[in-house]
Amino acid sequence: MGPSLKRTLVALLGCGVFLLAGMAPAHAQKATLRGFVTDAEDGQAFQGVNVYLETVQGELFGGASTNVDGFYAISRIPPGRYVLHASFIGYQSVTDTLTLAADETITRSISMHVDASELGEVVVESEQDAGAATSTAGLQVVRPEDIARVPTVDVSADLVGYLQTLPGVVSGGDRGGQYFVRGGTPTQNLALLDGMIVYQPFHIIGFYSAFPADIISEVNLYAGGFGAEYGGRLSSVVDVAAHEGNKQRYAGSVAVTPFLTSALVEGPLWPGRVSLLASWRESLIEQAGPAVVGQELPYRFGDRFAKVHATVSPSFRLSVAGLQTHDRGVITPGEDEDELTVSAGKTGEAIWENEAYTGRFLFLPAGFPMLGELQLGFARLRNEFVSDDELQRFSSVSEFDARVEFNYFLRATDVNAGLFLRTARLEYQLNDLFEGFDENDEYVTEVGFFMEADMRLAPGLSVTPGLRVQSFPSLGRTSVEPRARAVWRIGGETGRHELSAAWGLYHQGLVGLNDRRDAGNVFTAWVAPERGHDVPSAQHYIAGYRVEPVRGLQFSVEGFYKMLGDVRVPDWAVTPNFQTALQTADGTVRGVDLRLELTKGAFYGYASYGYAAVEYDAVFTALGEAPTHYSPPHDRRHQVNALGSLSVWDFDVSLRWQFGSGQPFSEAMGFDTWVPLPDPSADVGEEPGIRRVLYLSPYEGRLPTYHRLDASLERTFPVSRNVGVTMQASVINIYDRSNLFYLDLFTLRRVDQLPLIPSLGLKVAFK
Amino acid sequence: MNRAHRRRSRTSARPHQCGGALRAAASACLLLIAVVGGLSACETGVEPIVQGDRYFSLYGFLDMRHDTQYVRVEAVAPTLRVTSPEALEARVTSTDLATGDSTVWRDSVVTFSDGTYGHVFWTPLRIIASHTYRIEVERPDGRRTWAETTVPARPEPEVQPAVSFNDRGVMRARQQIIWHDVPRAPFTTNVKYRFFGGFDQGFTDLEEPPELTRLEDDTWTVHLNLTRAADSLLEKLGSPRVMGGVSMAITLQDAAWTFPDGVFDPDVLSNPGVFSNVTNGFGFLGAVGSYSTEWVLTPRVIDAMGFLPPDQQKREGQAVAHAGLQGGS
């Protein structure tokens, strides 16, 4: 531990002690009310419920909104008698009279019942914290109903379909499972499911991820500017919370489409206290692909998820969850399986498997206005590349996580602090794929802590400063990362205008190596950066404005600027080398997102435009010592998405169109043979030379634009009171555009994305 | 299945709003169809190969050491693979720009050790020092790729007198040859010693590398340790012979044959445009000059080396008595 780290730790420890010391007297003589809110219908946590206290004279004291665990807390309450209210549109309000004594901490859990008299009068625009246009300083909250609006090939929605509609999210194509968020690369994104790290969360076919909508309670998508509780990645966070499973009765569904078959079941293991949620999906695309699409689709994938949630006591909740995914397929199938394409890793089968397990304990310490959380987890990703039934290379990362976190609730400030420990085993055998990384098996341990305070400074104004310190003792690296977020809803919580901003410093201690020059090469190796090299870093600056000029119409604009440092990029080469040397690049990403969302009765419309410019500076060996300024292959400058859905005559009709400007590639003048002439002993009649591409400048060309129109029609037929059958017809790529997926400059082989895909889906659900 | 879905289903139960919603949806659809209709005509093709004014790659060098010259010529191709030895539609000529003499070269298809093919053009030609040659490769449509190279000029050798001296009782001999007007390090520097009376009863040339070269601007000094050379030569010859003289040759590359940072790095040099002097094409054309000088050593020095001077040839049989360098002689 270096002197600077010691000083930092001592300073932070001092700050923490000071803060906690200040909290204790402030808390003295005051009472705290807290608890969990559940839906009486299924016993699951109820998020977004407004819980507030009034004095018996009818004066509003204060309140809180429940989080994804259904938890609320109201602190610093003077002793006295109060009336507790809990309300959510469409549910019966709960009212309770309480007497709170000094220094008392009361846990009062609430069960909400549906208000049958309000059926048909619910308006979704009341939920202002979610929706396609509600991006706040890089954060977008996604709910299952948002995901369901996007037409897909499947009768059950998937999170990835929704992500594709977001400005700033660039897909690597409809296969390969690669996503780029605001200029970051896929391995710079952090994906979490109930706190479990999912290293490769997207399936090999781009319509599916490890996150089926049916298991999702809420998704917090940070396109940047994420707070101190997240770390270890430079670009984005997709934090998925699975719902708990029905604690009152069994429910489930079975669905089948030409691409996938799936089943889901949930129900009480111990009615009212312990629930099970289990999901299983397996692809059918390999069997059905030729009939539906008219071409071989050699892909197999699937996922399994299970979660057990227990309400052990009013103050103690426990959940255990596990996820397994598997994918395999030839990303760029073709006839050119010769030595050149095989040796360059262009032809062969990519295989990856995720495993993740977690145990999460939520507890309310007696006598403290605090929510405690302990989470233990294990995550593993194994990535292989196989050619001619021989394992060419593999990479495996296995990670154990432990995290303890405390949320301390003050009247106008919530303090969130935690400690974490991670030990990762990094194994790889790359067969000389990347220069300097051939074969290794090492353990890397990361320890650190974070602290952030959500301070509500005035009605509608909150500021959240934070700090994260993470250290890799074995590598001798420590990073200190200040963060800050601010949101100002002008005019208070009900105001129509909102300004937001975020800033943060980020480092990535474990790096995913991938040859980004080649979209068909998805093999990724997770490694610890070489000693003597700085770890990749980023600074995010985000500023946004959101307005709701009239009810049901929202508009938002958000600008962002990222500074990237020491990111790993493949070196420039003009020969089809098997081995890729790596260079470090600095860069910037700047852009703006515009979103417009309209909800009018049964119609929902959403349109977005995203501009993002990604620019790198890297020294390429072949191009001399001066840095080369270029835009990497994932620099999609312009994106447009339009989505419309209409519920009419019991049919749900959805239409979605997406457009993306062309991505960079390197144009060439042709090919020739480079003949080495080191000295006059060379013989041009004996030396075969090396075939090479006569490139123009790196990445100065642009591929054709991408656009596609998808549509779906869906209707649910009630079979009985508890059983419904949903039928869905969908067409992907309606006008059958030949969108380019992959162009191999060495062979000039072009692989297009999937053509027009008609699909019929059937889903039987019971409840 | 979850609460969110249930809330959504309730929101759809508002039939009185369907008319407005339908109108909004219809408007949105019309707009979308208009945009899609306009864009669906967009080009989906991609042309990764940009036709330019580079037609051929040309590799090789003109070599004064040989009376036949070779260059490898290849058309800039639209594909990476060369699958067959297709005919190359090219006319290769060389022109001596000093004299105007022009020569048409002949094509030959070469199969390399890795199974690939190449076109190597050749012509009988002796190149001349300081002359500039242009090699042109011309397509049938008249488009041309060319490169020029200037043969290194003849340097001026300055043969310093050999000296012999007594070093602590052992006779030693040294000599310096100074080459002027050599701007770059010679590729080769060879020294040969001629002896009479070889196997064919003519003469024998034995080569010994010089020990040291040193650059002083465009002047190179070659140090000959004659004593050490004599030891080696005697070992090869087996017995003292009559030494006729010494010759020295140097091979020079032209001025353009200089790598970035002075290092032959394939990763750097294979980049198109790096280390290239070809116009309207790629590759490199160089030139090699080869020059030599001869001189004779004084009898004293030859004697100090342990060999027989030419005027003592008739006394060759007595030379054994002088074998070795005796101190004090």
C-alpha cells in the first residue's frame, strides 16, 4: 500500500467517522418509521408507492417512495401522533394512525390491495420516473411494460429489444451479442441481474439477452454518469432487478416461436412468505431457421434463471438467485473456410457460457434508521473458439463477490455506503491471438468501498456526491473515483421542467480484449492489464433537460462528453496476421440524445435521435510515432428510432423503425504482395513475399446505412378465468433490407444481417 | 405476469379514447411510411476497394554485380488471393536516362516455395555507375507505373602504404584503405589476397574480412590487420606462397535504400507508402554498385606476413626458412 493510498484511506475513514458521528446526535430524540410495502395480490415488493406522514392536524410532515425492494423510510420524526398514508394509483390507500416516541424506530410493513372501483381509470403518465423519454443524467428506468411495446420475433419480450431503441446504444449486429453504449465497447459495460455480474449478457442472436421481460421488475440503465455504488467499468451499467415471484398462488406460462421456446413458473413455496420464480428458455432457431428465414442459422442458445425470495421476518428478507446461459454458433458462416479465414479466427464456432449465483440479505437493524444489505455472489464466464472440432483458444473469468452496504436515512439526506471484495480467477490460453497475452492463470483481488449521499437540498433539487475507492493489492493499483449527480425539478416534485447533470471518474481494472476490427470475431479474453501500463479510465460529463409540456407528452435532451484514457485497441496491420498486437488509445466521445414520448389513450409513440462521435488517438506501429486520429468501427454517428403501439379492439399493434448511419471501416486500393528487400542479398525470384491490403487511411470509409422496420400484432384470448392464450404475429425487417453485418476486407466476403423474418408465437399463461 | 403488466392492461381499457389514438397512430404511420419509402431506396452495397491511380507493385533492384537484371511486377489486385498464374498484361521497359537507351524486359512466371506465383521480369543489362534508370510498367490502356533509381557513384579509394613494425619482438603489419564519396555504410566490404601457384598452377584468391570500418562523414576507413590475416591465410594454404597482391571490393546501395529509423521492420515497412519510391504504384526499386581496387604490398611487408614477394618466386622452395614472423628482423 503506497503512501498516497494510505492518506486517501485515512482521509475517507475520517470523513466516514465524522459523518456517522454527526448522524447520531442528529438522530437523537427523533423517531424513524420504515418498512416494506408489498402487493397483497401476489405478496411481491411494491415499488413506487408513496408513503407519507401527516400530523393528526392534517399537516404533511414528509414521506418517501418505495424502492425496488418495496422499502421506505421516514426519519427525524419528532415524537407525537401521526397518520401514515400509503397510496398508489389503482390501489386502495392505506391509512394508519401511529404514535411515535423519542428515539423510537418503528418497522411498519404495508400490504396494498387493488381498488376494483378504479379499474379502467388508471393512467400510466403518473409514473414520471419511467418511460422512454425520462432520461435523467444518464439514467433511464425501464419497466416491463416499456419492453413489451417493442415488436420482436418473440411473443415474450426481452430487454435487448428495448435497449436497441435507445439513442446511444449501438448494436454490433443481429448476431454476436455485442452492444456499445455511448462510444464504449461491450466489455466496458457492467450488466447486473439481482446484483450478479453477467459478463456476457447478450445471446448470440441479437433478439435475446439473459433478461427476459417476464422476470424483470425494473431496469436501471445508466448510459453514463453512474454513481459510486457501481465500478469496474468505463461505459455503462445495466442493473436488472428480477421480481420476487408470486407468494400467494402459482402462475406461469409456456411459449413457443420459431426462434425460441420458453417456460416460466412462479408461486409460493411457503404461502405469503417464500416464493419461487423460475424461467427457462431454449433456442429453436437452428432447427426452424432454414424454414423461416431460408438460410442456415447455426446458432444455439438458452438461459435458465431461478430465484427464491423469503420474507423471513418484518425486518429480514432473503433472496437466492442463479442464472445460467449458453451460446454457441458460427458468427460468420460461409464457404470460405480456408486456412486464411480459420487462422485469422474468422471462421469457427464461438462458444460462451455464463454462470452467476447470489445470495442477498436485506435487514433492518433494530434501533437504527438504516437498511442493511449483505450480498455474496459468484459469476463465471467461459469463452471458447473452436475450429474443426479443436479448441483454438479459451478464456475464463471466475469471480467471487462479497458486498455489505448500508443505507442510512436522514430527513433530507440518504447516505449509502458499502464495502466490497472481489476475487477473480483469470484463465486464458489464447494461442498467440494477442501479443503479450498468451497463456495465464492468475488470481486478482479487488477491495474497496464507496459512499454517496443523496441530499435533497430543496423541493425538487437533489445532489448526490459520491466517492469510490478500489484497489488491486496484487497489482499495486488503486483508483480514487469521485462522482456526482444532481437533479433539479423546477417547481418541485410536480414540476414540468427538469434539469440534471452527472460527472464521474471511472477506472476498469479488468480488461476484456477483443479484436474490434472484425465484427465477426466476438472472442473476448478477460485479463488484468499488463504491469507498467495504466488501467483504462474515463471521465463522464452529462447534462440534460426534460419537459412535459402537456400531460402525456415528454421531451428530453441530454448531452454527454466522455474522455477516455488508455483503452486497449488492436494495432494497425496490413497483412492478415493471426496475432493481433495491442496499443493503448486515448479518446473522446461526445454526443446528444433527443427523445420524444407521447401517450394518448391507447396510443403510445416514441421517437429518438442520437448523435455520438467517437474519436481515438493511438500510435500504430505501422504508421510511425505520431498518433493516428480515427473513429473506431463502432462509431455510429446518427441513430433514429421510432416506435408506435396501439391497443385497439383487444389487439396490440406495434411498429418500430430504426435507422443508423454507416460505421467506419478501412477502404483499400486493392491487394498486392509485399516483397521484403532488406539488402542486396534479396532475391525477388525466390522470396514469395506477404500478401497485404493496400489500405487507405484507417477507418476513413463508412459502411452503408442501416435501417429496418419491424411490426407485431398480438392478442390475448381468455380461455378461462385464470388461463389466457396469447398469439402474436410479427415481421422483422419488413422491407427485407440487406443490412450489412460484416465485411471481411481480406476476402471481401460480405455477410448480411438477417432478412425478412415472419414469425408466429403462441403463449399460454395461467395465474 | 407481474404487476407492471397488469397495470398496463388496465390502461388499455378506455374505449372512448380510441378514435383520437387511431388518428394519432395513423398520422405516425403515414409519416413513418414516407420516411421508410424514401430511405428504402438507399444504397445497400459497399465498395471497399477504391479505384485509384496505383496500377502495379514493383520490387527489385538493378545490380552491377550481374549482367542480367530482375524485377518482380504485380498488378494491384481486387482480391487477396492469387489462385493461378494468370498472364500479366504489362509491358516492362527500362531506360538509361543518361544515354536514352531503352530495353524491353521479358516476363517469367515463378512458382515460389509456398506455392504462390509471381511475375519476375528480366533483361540482360549491365548498369553503369551514376546513371539513373527508369523502369516503367505499362498497361495496355497506357496507364503506367514507374520508378527511378540511380546507381551509386564510383567511390575513390585511397590505399595507404602498409606498415610493418616490431611489437615486443613480434613483427606485425597493418594497412588502411580509405574510401571517399561513400555516403552510407557499404553493404559488403571484401578483401582478397592473391597467391601464385594454386592447384591449377595459376593463382589462388583467399578472402579475409577486414577487421574494422569507421565512418567519417562520407569517408570510410578500412583497417586491415595483415598480421592476423596472415595467420589465417597460412592455415588455409598450409605453406608459404608467393603473394601477388591484394584486392578490395565494396558493394553500395543507392541513396533511396534507407529504412525509417535505420531499421528493417516488416511491420512498418509493409505499410503501403512506407519505403516506396514507385510512382502510381507500390514497391521499391533500388540499385547496387560494386567497386573494387587492387594493389601490391612491398616485399618487406609480404615478408613480415610470412609470405614470399613475387621477385622471390624462384626461391619459393627456400621460403620455409622464413615461415613465421621473427622478431628483430
